[in-house]
Amino acid sequence: MRWRRHVRIVLLGALLACGEACGETDARTPRDVHGETALQIEIGTERFQRIDGFGVNSWTFPRGDDLGWCWRCVEDIHDDLRIDYARIAPWFEWWETINDDDDPATRGEFATDRDFFHERDLPYAEYLADRNVELTFGVWGFGEWLSQEGWIPPARYPEMAESITAYVEAMAREGVRFSVLEVQNEPAIRASTEYRSPEDLRDAARALLRALDDAGFSDVNLHGPNADRPGTTEAWARVWLADETLRDRTAAVSFHTWWDEDEATFRAIAELAAHHDKPVWATETGVCPYVHGCEDGGTLRPDEWSSVMDHAQSYVRALAWANATRVYHWALLGNDGALAPTGERLAMVRLIESVSRTLRPRVQRIEARVDSLPVVAFQQEECIRLFVINDGPTRVLRALPKSVTTISTGAGTTDAQGKFVRLPAQSFADMHSRCP
């Protein structure tokens, strides 16, 4: 699929109020509702990227009832959500704990201390594939024989490529196919394997493509650079995309939304991707909630509403600024998961439900404004889907025609209909107008 470049040329003065477009003559006029001025949802004429739906990152170890997780307790979340694609998170360092042989062209039987592949990875991949979820997998670490103090010597890139290819091949033998892969999770930092330069990552990616081709997987493409933050992405992606062989096999420019919040950094990713006719994927969508920064350690808090609101902002930044066509929520199950091991649905589930209702496959992002509130809107035929965040005091919105709105707060969710919708402080909402 070719990716069309869009240039933002519409001035705010050219915005059309939705009510006017829908034939309502008083739509431009703010109206007081119980002493509060109702905000107008303004829909512009510009159209942006088409969306591939909604996706998640999810660890595989809950499928094996490991580390205190109860699979039967959490299984039903997959049927309750609309998940179109997923990045499963295996413990890849356990895949090839001892080198099978000294010939990267020969993929032998890999030695493992525990068979996590059959205990966790394969059953979970099969479970998702049966639900028509498009799959890829994350690559964090490798066996100690391959990775030396957190980095792989360039001479061993063929061995790295063999290891990933053998995993793809083992899944394919069981009927699970991957169409897109990554070379490394967050290659610019040690999480868990680091590449020392964008050029090293490029060379590793080329080695992986050669291994895939030799194994008969020439139809499998890559996404990259899969950077740890928006600020790292452009420099690493430029080197990646400058290589013709690699560029031709690149499915998307990928990045993680952690740490950075400035609009220019996100827009630089969108512009570079558009220049090369590539879509953008936010392969980990989330935000650092720590008071002193992500480097102070600890884990995310999907049970705390402040963390949920922070995550909501990361979706708007990825979609509205980076023009992402895919957003993979971090995370559904396992570490940082939106569910507890016992099956309790934490506060983060409300955000996942809201965004998954909004991001349906083939909807197109459209220009929208609601005063100064963060907002993204999408359209497919007559249906308009809108996601808006209220991180300030209570606000009142004039609803889109024939719409239903689900409002999420720290206390729960409520549905609203009618001409006006009240958004409590520290809430977000998804509104659907003329949708089936």
C-alpha cells in the first residue's frame, strides 16, 4: 500500500462547524447549559491517514499460568475488546540458550532450559490467530552466547538472524504466520539488547532479511527502527530508510511514545515517513507517569487514574502529530498489564475499551477541534468517531448529531445521549455519530 503525503494547509478560520455541515443553523453559537458554556465540536475539511484498527502489546507468560497469572481468569478480555493486531512479548532469550551449531545457514534444534515456546508462545499466538488478530512479536534479548554485555558483535549478526528466522519457521510449522517483524526492541538503549549505531541496526536488519529469504520467507517485511522514544526515531529511521534494500522491505516506520511530548518531534517522524511513502506505527503506546522521570525505576501503574490519563494523551500525540496508522497499547497482559493476574480489570481497561471503539479498521482521521481539548476524530462514510480528553475542570460539549457518548472517569464509565454532554474533570470520552 502506498502512503499518500498530506500537507497541513487548512487555517483555523476555514474550519467548518459540524452542526453547520449537518444542516443545523445555530451550531456556531455557544450555548449556556446550567451556567456553563457548551463547547462546539468543529470538523474541518482536511483528511489524513487511514487507520488499521486497534492493537495491543501482550506478554505470553500469562497463557502458561506463570508468575501467578490465571489464564482462564483473563482469557475473556480478548473477546470483549476489538483487537485487530498484536505484538506478543515472549522471553526471547530462552529461545536459543545454546548455539545450535556454528553455521547460521543451518537451523537446528534449539536447546532451551524450559520449553517456553510450547508452554506459552505458541498457544497464545494460536489463540490470537484464531480470532483473526494480525501478529508480530517483540525481540528483547538473546542467549548469553550471542549477546555480549548487552550488545551483539557485528560478526554474529547472521547468528542473530538465524535465531529470529528459526522462531518464525517454528511458528509457521504450526500454522501461525508473521507478515512483519522487528529486528530489536528499542535498539538505541539497552532494553535488553543495544545496537551501538543506526548503521549497526541497518546491517542487522539486512542480515535478517537475507536469513528470511533463504528460509523461504521473502514475503515477510520489517518495521523499524522501533525506537525507544520519538526523539530517537528520526535519526535512526533516516539511516534505515536510506538503504534501498531495507526501504523496499519496510512495512512501516515504527517508534515508541515514551518520554517525549513535544509536537515537533512527533511531526518530524510523520514527515520522514511520508517522504518515503511509509505509514507510521506506534508499536508501544504509553507514557512515563513517574514524577522524577522513567529512569527512577519501578513499574507503570495501570490501576491509577493519573497513569490512565497520561496514556490517553499518548494516543492523541501518536495519531494527531505522528499520523500513526497503528497504535499498540502497552500492555494488555503481563508486565504493566491492564488486568491483574486474577482477572480484575484495572482502570486502564477503560482507556483500551474507549480507544478500541474509536479506532476501527479503515476509518480516516479528519480535522477536528474542541476548544483547547486534546481530540482526534475519524470518519467512514456518514459515521464519525471522536476521542476527546478533558484534563481540566468540568466542561460541556455540544454533541454531534445522532450520537452516543461513553464517558470514562476514575469512578467508572457512563453513556450519554442528547444535544449536550458533560465531561467531568480528568475524564475522556468516545463519541460516535451516525455509526452502525
